[in-house]
Amino acid sequence: MTMQAASTEIASRTASIIDEMKGLEGPLLPILHSIQEEFGHVPKDALPVIADGLNLSRAEVHGVVSFYHDFRAKPAGRHVLKLCQAEACQSMGSEAVAAKVKQLLGIGFHETTRDGSVTLEPVYCLGLCACSPSAMLDGEVIGRLDDEKIEEIVAEVRS
């Protein structure tokens, strides 16, 4: 698919999503979630279509996308690993956990491995403070991280 064809497909599908949802009260966030679900991220080519469809400026749409950490400007890896960096987890060793995961995967926060297997992100509280340090892998929370669990997680996302 050419770049222009991809852009046209993004614009067309984005317009359909907007038409389906613009009647909602405060439709921007649900529309952005739907677009991300559709494409795996919020493509740059979707922003002007959203802005026009909702009578917003491109800056307003971009501001919302960049403000909320769950929205992505580029596709994530096949797995998304979020490591809690909040105070309770920090007090239980989350910095060492993060350092080990980064070393094992060869990437930092907000990066994806070259093979596209995993994207690593910080998160600031998963609500699992009693089981810290904690993480979330593809929407599933994991508590009481230790070296063994870290190695299991990395092996799982690499397979």
C-alpha cells in the first residue's frame, strides 16, 4: 500500500468513526480510543480529520493526544509492558526492576524493541501498592516482582 493510499484509508476510517460517535457528549476521547483500537495508535493523518469533524483546532486534538499517556503516536509492540514507578513501588525496589528490564530488553521507557515484540512504558500507580513492585503486561497486572518474575516476563514477551 502506498503512503497516499494508507493516508486515504486512515482518513476514511477516521471519518467513519467520527460519524458513529460525534453525537456522544464529549466525543473526543471515545473517538481517540476507537481510532487507536482500529490502527494500534492515533495516526498523524487522523488529527486533521478529527479536528474538522469536531470543529476543533488541530492543536486542541494534538494537545489531548499528547496529554494522555495511553494514546500513542506510533504503533506499540506486540506486547506492552508497563512498570509502576509510583512511590509505593519505588520504596519496594521498582527502580532496580526497571533497570533490569531495560537491560534485558535493551530498550528504555517509551521505546519498542527492534523486533517489535515489546514496548516498555512507565506508569504511575496500578493500584496494586500492597503487592509492589508491580507491572502490567498487556492489561494484566503482576505484583511482587522479583528477578525470577522479571526473567519470566521478558521470556514471555520475547517468544
